[in-house]
Amino acid sequence: MNKSHFTRRKFLSASILSTVGLTAIPNLSFGKNAMAADSSKIRLGFIGVGRQAMGLLGNFMKNPSVDVVAGADVYEIKLDRFKERVAKLYVDEKREAPAMKVYADYKQLLSSPDVDAVVIATPDHWHAMMAIDACQAGKDIYLEKPLTFTIHEGKELIKAVRANGTVLAVGSMQRSGANFQHAARMVQKGMLGEIKQVLVNVGTPPHPKPYDLPKQPVPAGLNWKTWTGPLPAIHYNEELNPPISMNPEQNEKVWGAWRWYKETGGGLMTDWGAHMIDIAQWGLGMDRSGPVEVIPATDSTPLTYRYANGIEMLITPFDEGRQGVKFIGEKGWIKVSRGQYDTDVVACERTFDNEELGFGAHHLDFIDSVVRRKDPIVPVEVGHNTCSICTIGNIAHELGRPLKWDPIAQVFSDDWEANTKLHYTYQNGFSLG
């Protein structure tokens, strides 16, 4: 591990600081996923090898403790690119490449004894089923945020992780950035005094819209029926799964637009909210709990969350308008975003170098957690609570009225209609577990 391109000092610093506000973590040594103590490599398989996976691939491959041995996707040409990209990275890193296998069916990857852990970077509606299957197959998991598509899925995934002794890391990599860590620590240490309000900018408009893209022919090599999986039938448009070419090389021109539509994603609320609301919750020491009320936006007021202690979290642009978080207390404020940190409280001031502002330690932490059989920086319960808060904001917006929320039971209080939005009926014979 100490041969990684990321320094051990930075990694340990990130790991220690990330425990701010978290309770003691369980020891997973006796889980069925536990690896032999003398294992020298973590053998990774990637499930979903689109644009996001390509970035994750580069980061994981910088770690000589990792071998990438498999990939799975429903789009054949993206598997071809994956094989080429992995082979090139081994050459670039001057490492001997292991045998590589690719699969159209992720369950075949999970059944391989040559895979120790998986990176899941698929659209959100597949996260829960794939992760639960991975738990049951004895694989550890790096799961992209947001954790799941529905709140019910998140609750079921927590059960599967803990029942199987799985190490599951959520891709909320901002927790590995020193500026975000410092902001959370200053707030929790009371350096701003009593917190009055938190502003969170996830981007605008925050909520998803109905799917309105025109129907297009499904390209050769893409299994669209499998891509949609448990969702009610939707037609193909290239923006949902952007095409690529190998010769000439043309990568995705856009991020998958499934994020922005109600039928397939949660909009900016779950896309950027899974990052920024996560930091707000962390700073408030609420990342294993949450607010007790959510109030939808009006023409004059933003989407607002209220906590039992009276603090309000407002989803709204602030200051220069970039996605970020601003903690406002009786002694002053701290605002933090990617690559930036600012405060008007002298005792909270700090500068950061480029390495501290990066997120490489996040992927190191996952591998270290697999080896040591411990919870990572962002364990499944924290990822679930963050995802739930994003989702209940969308539900309040859809229903157009304030909702009372029980952050422990993870249900709306005395509201049958709102509770029907905690999950949806899977189609095409799919089920959890």
C-alpha cells in the first residue's frame, strides 16, 4: 500500500479525520468475505464500465495492491474499451497484467472465484440488486453514490451488508478531501458556536423531471431490456447510455442523462446532493440520523429540512453559486466546495495543497478496509442516510406539501401516501435478493 502514488501520510490523515462524528465501527473479521491474511492482491471486477468507471479504473490502478481482472456491462463496445484501457494502464504502470475476463451478465462476474471485490458504477436503479447479489456472492463492494434508487432498497442493502460481513464503501469521495474534513471538524468542535442554518447548493433545478427524450433505435450490441431491468418500460435514447466508438476513438460526449429523469434517477438532488448534503449531515453530526421535517420549495422559499434541535438546512444557491455547503453559526461561517475552503472565523482558517484537495485517498481507504476487514470512510448506513435525505426532498416536492420524517425508522409519520413513495413495484420479474 505504501507504494501507491498517494502518500501514506495523506491516506492515514484522511482515514483518521473521517471518523469525525461516527460511532465505533464493527470488526468484520469473521464475515464470510474475509480474505486470507497473506493475500498480496485485491482482485477487482467492474460492474458497469461507462464514463464514471473509467475514472475509477485509473485511480484504482495506481495502487499496486490492486489487480483489475474482470468487467461486466450490457453494452458490448464498452467492454471492448474496458479491456483496451485496462491493458494500457498495466503497460503505463509497468506491471504484469493478469488474465482479463468480461461478461454481459454481471452475475457471471460475481460467480468467479478470481474476483475478490467489485466496483459498481451502473445507473442507480441497478445499485441495490447488484450490491445485494455481491454480498451474497462473498464479494466486497465499492458502490457509486447515491447508494440506492429507493429508501426501501437502502434498508435492504444494509441488512445484506451486515448479514454477510461485507465491506461496502460508498463513493462519497468528498469525505476524503482535507478541506471537507476540516470543515466538518471545525463545526463539530463548536468553532462556529451554535449552528443556526446550513445552506446547501446542489445545482438548479434540483428535482428530476418526467422523461421526455424522443425514441431512438437501440444500437447494436446494447441489451436495452437488461439496462432497464426492474423499471417500467421506457424507450431508448442515446443520452441515457451515450454511445462510443473504438476506431476512431470517441468516448462519451455527455454524462448519462438517466440522472435527470424521474423514471430513472433523482435529478441533482441525488446526483450532487449525495455529495453536498452528505457533508452538511456530517458536519452537523447527523449522518446516522437526519431531519424530522422536509418542506418543499415555494416561489419565495427554498426546499427546507428541519432537525429536532431547530437547525434548518436550505437547498439553495449561495454566494458565487457553485455547488457547496455553508455552515452558519453564532460566531461566523464556513463554506466549502470542491477545491475551495473559506471562513470568516480566524480560528477556523487553513490552507490546503493540491494533494489534500484530491480524492485519491478514498479509493485507498476501500482497499485498506478490505484487507483489514473494517468499515471504510463512508459505510453503508451513512450512505443510506444521505441518500434518504436527498430522496425525501424529491418526495416532498412531488407531493407539494410538508412531510414529517422519522430518521430512525426511515418512514414518514402518519402519511400513507408519502410512504408509498419509499419504493416502487419492480417489473420484469426482478426482486431484491
